[in-house]
Amino acid sequence: MTAENTTTGATLLRQVVPPEKRELTELHVHLGGSVPIYRLWEMGIARGIRGVAHSYEDFIRLLHRSSENTGDLDHYLEIFDIIELIQAGPSAVQESILIALNGAYRTGGMTRLGPGGEGGDPEPIFTISRLELRFNPMKRTGVLFSRGEPSGLFDVDRIIRAACEAAEESEIAYRGGIRTGFLFCFGRDMSWEVNRTLAEKVRYWKKSQKKILGVDLAGPESAMTLSNPAELEQMAELFDIAAGDDLGRTVHVGETPHVNLDTFIATIKALKPHRVAHPVVAARSFWEQNDARGLELLAERDICCELCVKSNILTKAIADAAEYGRFIRTLDEFGIRYTFSTDSPALQLTTLANELEFLLQHAAVTPEQLLRAFSTAEQATFIKG
Ligand SMILES: [Zn+2]
């Protein structure tokens, strides 16, 4: 479903969201995927970046994550290095955060967007008033890691400090109407040396910066499966250095066939996350091999699942709306908590409202399941207070 398919006013979601629930919490949004395409284009022009696309229309076609240019996680992720370059450096990171927060507050509850992601719905159903943003500061230093050079043009300390300042400034501007904080992502596609530098930066800055909420592991599972116990141990050490006992922990794991159930279980045990993103392998192993170990582990440890509907369908982690419904019912069957997020709303030309509307229209979720997920997001957020 695209944003253009829905009409303002008569949505199922509008009937489901009660008047007292007009402020929602969203937990899983990447900074690289939450600056609208039209704003990335403007930032590129302002910064004198060339060679990204021949025209604005080409730029939209290139960046918009649709069923035509995705199909698996590796393809879904392949344009993020362009965005990371546009967002590189303290001032661009700061600008991106302001845009992402304003966008979530203003357009998160809209069911209509313009072609470049402009808000176009005069009657949003809700606002996102608490937003966790995640990004990799090392990938904002102006380096293309895919070309193997580990040191960046920009200073990562300045980037982290600028990000925290942007978050605080937005909260002041909104007079408490929006609250935010960051999860810093280790990269499955980064060298151990660079990941270790990130761990040490997080450990240093979390002492003074309250906006640092937690850590995550992201990037293509094909690049680092962590099926090797020595590598998993190394990643666990980095999580301990960065997060210790005082930050939140989440991890992208089990989204693709590159990670099997045994590796999924080992990863959860080693990295000790409070939440997990897209744990599809746990459900699929149960459906296809009647192996419930992954689901039982999630239930036993009360790990909250971060589900991102459209992105899971674009990467073919989940086939379609019907299978999404089955996924949600399976989690309920095992008493596992879950929340709904957009992952990269700007690049998917979607909003949280659109994703939820999609589930309702296809009867993949019931109103009760949706309302429970809203409350779960409030309980599971790493934003305190
Ligand atoms: Zn994600």
C-alpha cells in the first residue's frame, strides 16, 4: 500500500485510536531513514554534494525504498551510504535530528504524504511525542566504509555532542511536546577496530550526555552473522563496554536467512538485549520446524520485539500482510511483547499511521492488539520519566 491510497478522515485507524491516546511512542527509527527525501535533496544542494543523481526525480527514485529496488535486506540497505555522506559532520547530523523529530511530531500520524515525503494531511490521527532515534556516529564522519578506510573526515566526538545538543534544543522548543534520545548502532558492516572505537566513545559520552539511551547492532546480517563464537564474544564485550548495566540494549537479529535459530539464540544470550528488532527467525523456525526455542527464550526473558511492518515486507523477511498477522498472533500465543515502528519512514514514504492502517485494512492486527502495542511501547522505551 502506498501513502496515496488512503484518504483523509475515513480511516480504520482513526476509529481505533481513542482520544486519550493521541500521543504515541515510537521506538525503532533510523536517523538515516527519517529525513524526508526532499530535505535530503536540499541538504545535498546546500552542502555542494554532487553526483548523487541527475535530477530530483532520479534522486527520489534512487532513495525511495519500494518493492522495485529492495527484495532483501542487502538491497534495502544499499543506498544508506549516500545518506550517511549527506548527513556527515556535526552540523548536518544536528540538522538531520531536528528534521527527524519535527517530522515525527508533525507527519507521524498522517496518512497522506507528497512524492518527496512532504506532509500532506491536515488531520493527523496522532502525534509521536516520544521518539527513539538510532544511528551510527562512525558512519557520519564522512567516510565510505565500504571502501575500507577506517578514519573519517569529521570528529566523532563533535558528532555525538552535536546530536545530544540537537535533541535537547528540540525538547525545549516543543516545551515537552516531544521527548527523544539516541541508540548508537554498532555496524555488522564495520571493522572491529571501528566498532571498538564506537564502544569507547559511548562509554565516555554517556557519563555526561543524558540523551544517550542505549546501543543497537545494525547493518547487513550477511556481512557479519556472529555465528562464530569468538566473534560473538567480541561483540558482547563491546556491548558491555558501551552499555554496561546503565544503558538500554537492543539488537537487529534474525531478520534474514543468514542468521539461523542457533545463532539467534546464542546472540540473545551473549548480548543480553532488553528488546530485539525483527526476530523473524524465531517465528519461522516454529512454523516450519516446530522449533519453539527462539520464541520461548523471548518469552522467558520478557524481551520486547520491535516490529517494522513495511520494511519487513520490503526485505521479504515477512511475505505479506497475512503472514504479518500470523507473526503477531504467534507472538501473542507465546506471551511475547511487541511494538510497531516504521524503521525508515522517510525512505519508505510511509508514516506510523500508514503502517498501522495497512495492518488494520488487511485484518492482520485487531484493535486490541494495536492498543496493547501502544502501551507496550510506553513501557519498553528507554526514554525515562
Ligand atoms: Zn532497523
